[in-house]
Amino acid sequence: MSDSPAAVLEVRGLVKQFPGVRALDGVDLDVRPGEVHCLLGPNGAGKSTLIKCVSGAVEPTEGEILLGGEPLPTGDPAASLGLGVATIYQELDLVEDLTVAQSVFLAHEPRRGPFLDLQKMSRDTAALLARLGHEGISPRSRVSRLRPAAQQVVSIARALSHDVRVLIMDEPSAILDEGEIETLFGVVRRLTADGVGVIYITHRLDEIRRIGDRVTVLADGRTAGTGLPASTPTDRLVELMVGRIVERLYPERPRGAGEVVLEVRGLRRLPEVRGVSLEVRAGEVVGLGGLVGSGRTELLRLIYGMETPDEGEVWVGGEKLPPNRPDKAIAAGLGLAPEDRKSQGLLLDWSQTKNVSLADLGRFQRGLLNVRAERVAAREHLRSLRTVPDDAERIVRELSGGNQQKVVLARWLLRSCRVLLLDEPTRGVDVATKAELYRVITDLARDGLAVLVVSSELEELVGICSRVLVMREGELVFEVDGAQASERELLRHAVAPTDSADFVEEVR
Amino acid sequence: MTTAPEAAPVEKGTEDASGTGRRQLLGVGLQEYTLVGVVVVLFVVGAILKPDSFPTADNVRNMLTQASVVGVLAIGMTFVIATAGIDLSVGSMLAAAGMAGGVLVDPEGSTLVFILGAVVFATILGTVNATAIAYGRVVPFIATLAMFSIGRGVALLLNDKLPVSLLDLNGGSFGDPAPFSLLWFGTGRIFGIPVSVYVFLGITIIGWLLLNRTRYGRYVVAVGGNREAAKIAGVPVRRTIFSVYVLSGLLAGVAAVLLCSRLASASPVSGNLYELDAIGAVVIGGTSLAGGRATIVGTFLGVLTFALIFSLMTQLNLSTEVQQVTKGGIVLGAVLLQRPEARL
């Protein structure tokens, strides 16, 4: 830990004691001007608490935070912001109905007398966007009409509308696809060139090498390693995070050669899905890559019967599914783990047991429900996936993202489904849990399930899939054997053939 | 959490002993225990303030008999609110059902005809609500507000705004109603307990089993808790929503039978504002207005709480106007108390 005198932000021995939990237990961190300092750690390691302490949302119990050598007042978000510490949260927190300019200057609108100075607002917004290299975004367009990446840029512009010295970015790439991430990195590089210090929280190890200068690893509220060079080997970082050596991130990929279980013929629902045909065999994991908005999620929902197709058919095990009937799809053997576990996959206030059994209650009902049999069966499947905590009555809201995903998977195991549709199964999940989920998914395929996985992380598609398909603008444009797939090639097919030069146009 | 309880299947409910906040066995949580306390306290307060008239067998019988009408409505309302819906029309459906049964049956006709007429008619009205909401996609508040007006209008139209006497259905007299005469349901007793209280208790138990021990009950709460997640898990969302409004109508018919049998007549202006009593009892009981959490035990205790409060106020000679203000205030307070939980 080199005490660089030039550090713009220094955190020394930070402790945060919550009732019953010591969220931070002595954390050190120094951020230099113009660097991207990556913050890494499993869920619950204290990353959020750390940034909340720095941004003033949470008051630390012990320790000090220095900004440019001066102590930063703690527990005062307005003061932190005023002194130049801005935060961009993972979930986009823009008001969708406002215009870009209104969003950027929300709560500190420039005034002329008692009135808003709309011209200045518009002009300054345009200048900020230009500074970020996104002149293409109009200050007058509504936020709701921008793509996620562009909304992200607006969030950053809002942070810059204060005089920012340290910018904290909490998993900014989580909702972006590869092309958009490149845009984000472009923006980050411009900021660091201006001397802004960036704290960049991520779960994607590849991003550290692509954008980071140094890395700090948190584990159990402590700094397991701080100020490491971005070139630190991945294995070493994972080891620091989980406190032990993880053998392999990706298990052996399944080589499915069973019969065709899922067959999709000419499925179309304009404008998102423009005629897709595909087959998935028992025992294989088929990856579906592509940019966000390429129609991947919509395709899964069409297959599952959540939407009515304009045209096309879905066959499962030689049986044609009626449109718009998820219950029939389930009866035929389909199971869906949706993109957003919390809002689409689970009843958060229900126990693990009840969430697992919901799709297969009929088997426990002989007149009345046999809740004991229900609990035993649910527990068996939860245990087989090693869900933590091992308490089937625990409310699902209290589980980590990875364990919530396991609850969804346990539901379909209980139902003995034949085809699993997984939409972003590892989003927001830390590396150690990701490795576990990869093993679960590939094991299921080896047990004879057909698995179709949508993911924005091309690396994981390359890592676990038997075959990878790429979708672009509602059509399948590329197919490759998993063992031969490369991220670069997939990305090339995922973005428009005219290359990503027209990205700014699309943003508009 | 320990894994030990699994090894001891001998005692009933051992699985509930592991860990904190277990409330799986009866669907009973903190709020229900609190309500038991409230009921006891109210009773004690009543006994202190009016030692001669409040804690008497007669008064308790009276309270329970009156509570059974709203109680039956509240059980149906619990299912509706569990789906994040609302039924504002139960009072009007009740009046219309009583009038329909009364007009249908001859003055000295069969009790069974009256009961069937009332229950079937209320079920039809409930089905109209259900169709509008589940298939017409009308917001429950608006659909049942319309039925609130329609039901009352129908009740007034059926006998030219006049009540119908039901005194002579299957014979008997007020003092000594023949078994299974209509009066018997309202004023008869078995082992000293009014028949209508048995009906209320029976419906409460069936409601509890339906909500907590059947697939259907799970579906109802799942639909209220997260409609999208329920659909993805294969729950027939529309059919489930449809069913709760039919059920609410059916129970309004049962409540009509209880009320008419007690008054020995059907009145087109009966059941006024009963929807508020029913909703109030459900909310006080702890069922979430946002859906996804429902408790029949809580509703039952909520009904008792309301009954005690208003019996006490009546005995203290407080006017109905004051009671009305209090009622509204309690419901508002109960909803406000729910909020912090909803935020978690």
C-alpha cells in the first residue's frame, strides 16, 4: 500500500457496525486522481456499505475518510456531493418522464430570479454531454426514450454537473451489453483524462483489465488486498475474494447429442422477433448471445407462451404448444428462469419451500395440501443445489441473488422439467457463486435436460455452452460450436455489420 | 438454521420449532397474537365499564350473531384482497340477494327456496363483477363500485322499494323457531349458541383450509403477491382472479340469509356500508391491501374486534354517527399501520 501523497481520496481503517452485523471491519483504500480503481468482492463483502460511507449515505462507526487530504464530513450526502464525491448507482435512478436536461439538473436547476433558466440548462447539458463524447443525445429528449447505455451517460452527466473529483460507479455495466460497455469505457477514459478519480465496482473480472488501473478486493468487511495492479492474475483475485482457491470457473462443457426436445419454427412477433427457428437437444446447453434489445428475452418469452406470436410454432418433445399458455408450456416440460428474478421469478415474501412448490402443487394435493410432503420435497431439491441458508422456511427476500436463482432452479427440478430457459442466470451474482451456477447448469444438461441460456456475458457463453447462437435485430445471425467460439467473434456478429460506428446514431 | 428438526417427526409441528419467526402451522403471526390481546382487553374494558350488561351470555350471543353477517362477508373479502383486489359491492349484493330470495318464495313457502334464490342471485352478481374484472380488465375498484350501485338499485326495484316479510317460512315462531325454518337460522340455538354463529365458524374454517391447505389458496395469494411471477410459475391468473369475486358474491348470499333470518324479512336498504365493516375487519386482521399476504385467523379476530368495539359503544349510548366516525378512523389507522411492513 503505497501512501501516494497525490491520492484524491483516502480511506483509513473504516469500520461500520450495524446492529448485529459488522459490515466494515477496517477497510483501507486510496484513489489517485485520473485512475480507475476497481472494487471487487463477493456479495455481502461490504462494497455497498463502503461507498455509502464515502457518499455520506451511511455514517461510519470508526476510521477516517480524507478528500484531497482534508477530512470529509461523514453522514452528510449533500456535503459529500458538494465537495465533489458523486455516485452512480447500479439501478438507473433517473425519472423516466423527464427530459435529459431536466434529469441532469434535477434538484439544482439553474435559475434566473424565481424562474428556471431553461436556456442555460439546455446549453450546459449539451456541453456536459459533449465532454463525455455524446453530442448525439439531445438535451430535450425524454429519458424513457433513450437506450440503457445512453441513460447511463445521462447519469454520468448529472454527476459531472456537480464539480466532481471522485466518481463512484456501482456495477455500471450490469445492465449494458458489450457494445454499450465499450461506450461506457470511452466515457470513463475521458473522465480520468480530466483527472477525476473513479471507483469502479464490478463483478466482471475481465473488465478490470480492460478499464482498471488498480484493484482493491474486499472480503468479509476487510480489505483482502488493496492497490493491486490491474494485471493481477484472475485466479489470485478470486482467491482473495473467496479466501480459498477455486479450482475452475468453468466446468467441462456438456456435449449433448440426445434427441431434439425443443423445436422453434419461424417464431415471429414484430418488432422484436423476426422469424427465428432453432432446436435444442437433450443434454446440451445452447447459448443465445446478442446485444440488449436484440430480441433474446422476447424470444424466450414467446417460446414460453408469455406473449402471443404473430406467426410460428413451438414444439416440445413432439407436442405443439398452444400460444400464450405458460401453464401448458410447463405441462409439456418447459421451465423459465426469467431475467429479473425479483420482479418476475419469485414471491419475495414467501418461504423458499412455497416458491419451489408453486409450479407443482398438484402433486401434493390429495383433498388438502400435504404441507409436510411439500416441505420435504422442496428441501431435497434446495439441498441438491446447496442453497444457502439451508432453511427451507426462510423468506426468499433475505437470500442473496445467487441463492434466489437456485430457488428458481429448484422449482423446475421439482417439476422434473425437460427444457430450461435461462435468461441472464448469473446477473448480479459474485464470481464464486457464478462458478457454482455454471456447475449446476452443466450438470443438469448432463442429466439430460435441454438448456437454452440467454446471457450478455459472452465470456460465460463461451465458457459453458455446447453451442452458441447469436441474435441481432430479432434474427439468428450466427451459430458456432461452443468449443470453437470466441468472444471476439460473437461480439462481431452481435453488433451491426456496419460496425459499431453508428452507435451514437442509435442512441438518438 | 439447524437441520435437527427433520429427524423428529413424532410431534406435530416440530418443523416449526426451528429458527425464528415461524408461522407456518396456522398461518398465525405476530399480528394475530396482538389481536387476541386486543379482543381480551376490549372485553375486560367492557366488563369494567358495564359490569351488569356487557359480560353477559345474552350480550355475547347478540354480539356474535350480529358479527356473523359481516364475518361471512369478511371471509370472502379476505380472498379478494389477497389478490390485491377489492369488493365494494358486498353490502349491495347482500340486499339484492335477500330481496331476490324474498320475491321468489311464497309467503309460507320453503326456506330452501329462499336460501337457494338468495345465494344463486348473489353468485350471479358476483360473476358479473368477476367477468368485468378478469376478462373485461376493469379495475376492481371501479367494477365493484358500479355493482355497489347496481345491486342496491336492483334490491329497490325488486319489490317496489318495499321489504318482504319472511316470518312464516317453514313455520315456527320467534320464541321457538322450528328447526330449519328460516327463523331458526337467525334466532335458533344449539347448545346455547346461535345457529348463525355456527354458520360463521364453519365458513371461517372452510376459508382457512381453502386458503392455507389447497393449491387454489396458494394461487390466490401468489396472484396478489406477484402476478408476473405467478404466471411464469404456471398459475392460471385470470381464472383465479375470476373465482374470488364469484366467491365473494356467493358469501354475500350466505350473509343475506343470515341477516334476513334474524330480521324475519328482507329489506332493500339492508347491508348499507357493510363493505366497509368487512374491509375494515380484513385489514385490521393483517391481510395486506397490496396483496400477497392473507390471514383468515386475522380476519376472524378483526371481526370480533369490530363487534366488541361497537357493542361497547352502543352500551355506552354513543350515537351511530359517532360509531361511524370511529369505524372509519379505525380502518384508516389500520391501513397506516400496514405501511411500514409493506416497505420492507
